[in-house]
Amino acid sequence: MLLADTPAGLDTGDTAWLLASTALVLLMTPGLALFYGGMVRTKSALNMIMMSFVSIAVVTVVWLLAGYSLAFAPDLGGLGLIGGPDHLGMAGITPASLTGKVPTLLFATFQLTFAIITAALISGAVADRAKFGAWVLFTAVWTLLVYVPVAHWVFAPDGWILSRLGALDFAGGLVVEVNCGASGLALALVLGPRLGFRKEAMRPHNLPLVLLGAGLLWFGWFGFNAGSALGANGTAAAVLLNTQAAGCTGLLGWLLVEKKRDGHATTLGAASGAVAGLVAITPSCGSVDLLGALVIGLVAGVVCCYAVSWKFRFGYDDSLDVVGVHLVAGVIGTVLIGVFASAVMTGGATGLLHGGFTQIGKQLLAVLVVGGYAFGVTYGIGKVIDRVMGFRAPAEHELTGLDLAVHAETAYDHGVLGHGSAASHAPTAVKAPVA
């Protein structure tokens, strides 16, 4: 950067950290693609990965054209509900524009990576049975109608949840986790269960791939949470440590339940428990001390281990446990801010353990509003798309596998899963249609 292009007030250390954090958070979506791709059956692995990768492209275009402005431009109407049109197409933002001590262009890109992974997370709830074209359209519409308003409510300085209600969400427990979990539940209900749900064993086909994806998610989560401090400072350091602590206790809590209940601890359980702990600490990482982080991660790991089986009891097919992990752990982490919040971290607000008696009510209300809004609007979007073009893949495509039926390829074609033949995993009488 030329010296003349360096605006007064820019902090190069903060900018460097946010540049790195942005790259870390973007890496989480390919990590999620591997995590999800390993959890589905072989015949739909590439389709699952594609749903995450196409989300990167679709959400980026939507965000740059309108999403960023509606989420972070000055509030329209003064109600804290939505941003204005000031920056449609990123208009009016130059390399010299600052948000705090970092370039606004960088801040907008950092926030973009959050929008991307939130949309991609929903795909796990409808794995194995969604039309790819319908998913692309859903991703664009959902980003504008659901993600953007919630981001404004919670992350924008004049959003009503932050500025008026006073609920706390440091890095996205409401905006990302509760949002995607409630939306995933709605979309799963729109599409209905997979063929063979409750009757067939639908086990992950590649656990090493799941663990690799979980590792990339964990790695990227440091940018997700600590990057939300928007600076290379003591808060970022505390948040980073809280993130690591909760991920570890989440993993251990899940394994303890598995060992006691089933007699063995599994690799899938380790990956899922770590993710549960990381999800729960996302909203609370900047509000609680280390003890609070350890407890929140442990509670999430234990509760989510039980929660993933609720779909069999209640009959909703949340294929890859978006509800059981992201929604449940997101609620846990958001609500427990009202118990563990420390003034040392928040600069003011405290939870029950530190003498604050109102914060838990604010957290509960925020969860109910965001969860209810996300569920209702997503259900409506899903129904409209289903009516217009059909959202559910044809039964023959689901049986054959979406990789072959939709993309005219299988994981074996590219050496992803080994040296097997694709023909052994698809009926020879079925000719793959052109994608």
C-alpha cells in the first residue's frame, strides 16, 4: 500500500490480524464441505461438498450487491431492523474508508465469510434429497431475507437486539448458529425425510474425511471468534483461549456420554463434540471467563450428544444434525451468557454468577425472536421454491445417488475415495442425466 493510501487512524496490526482471520473463516466452509461430505453416504458425497462450495459463490455475489449494505449501512427508519441502501454494490466505500481501525473493505469481507458458512451449514439438514438448482436459489433468497436482517439486529451498532435489547452475541451464536439451526429445521420439514429414514442405517462413509473437516473447522474457528475482536489485542487473546477450552470440553463431554451410554467412544463423537463446544462458545467467548468457557463447552457436548437423537423421536429428518448440534449448542451458549457473563470481559453486563439478574432474560428473548424469525421465513421461502420449481429431488435420483444423477460424476471418478468403481455403487440400467 502506498503511504498516501494509508488513512489516518488505520492500525496495521489490527488490519493484519483481521486479514488472517478472514482467510481462516473462509477456510471453514471447505472444511465444512469435507465434514459434511464424509458424513453422508458415498453416492451423494460430491453433491454434499458442492452445496458448500456453491454457497461461497452465491453468497459472495449477493453480499457485495446488497447484503453488506442492508446489514451494516446506517439504519433505515431508526427502528434497528435493517440497514439502508447507502452501500449497494459497495458504493461509497474506498480503500481509505475505515470501520474502527481497519479498512471497511476488509470488515465487509470478514462479515461476508460469516454469511457464507451460515448458509452452507443449513445444507446438512437436507442432505441426500435436495435439488441442486433449488438449493442455489434458496441460498440467494435466504441470505437476503433471513441472514441479512438478523445480522443487522445483532452485529450492527444500531441494530435493535444489540443497541436496544442489550443481548450479547460476540461472534454469532444468534446470527450464525441459532439462525442456521432454526432454518435447517424448517427446510427439513419442507422437504420431508429421506427415503429409508428410521429404517435404514445411514452411516458416514468416510470418517477420516469427517475428522479432517472437523480439524479445519476448529482451526478456522480461531479466526471466527478471536477475529471478531476486530483487533490484535487482549480481548482477542482471551477469546482465542476460551474457544480452545470449550472445544476441548465439548469433545470430552460427548465422549463421556457415548462411553457411559453405548460402551464406546467414537471418532464421529469426538468430531461432533468438538463442534458442539465450539458452537456454544461462539456467542459467549467475549463475555465469559475461562471457567465459564470450560463449563459451557462441557454442557454443550453432553446435551448435544443426546439432542442428535431427537429427530428419531419426533420424526424430522435433520440429516447431519444441524438442529441437534448448531441450534441446541447455539441456544446453550447464548443463554448461558446470562449465567456466566463477567464484567471483566463485557465491560459492564454480568450474569447470575456475578450478580446480574436481567441479562439472562435478554438472552432468552433474543434466542426466541431470532429462532422464530429464521424458522418462519425459511419455511415460507422453502414452500414457495417447492411450489415453483420443486425442492425435493426425484425419488430415482435419491436412490441412485445425487452425485451421478445431478452432477454426472462420482467421488471415485476423481480418486477421492479410493480405487473402487463407480459402477458398483449405481444401478447399471440408470443412465446419468446431463447436469
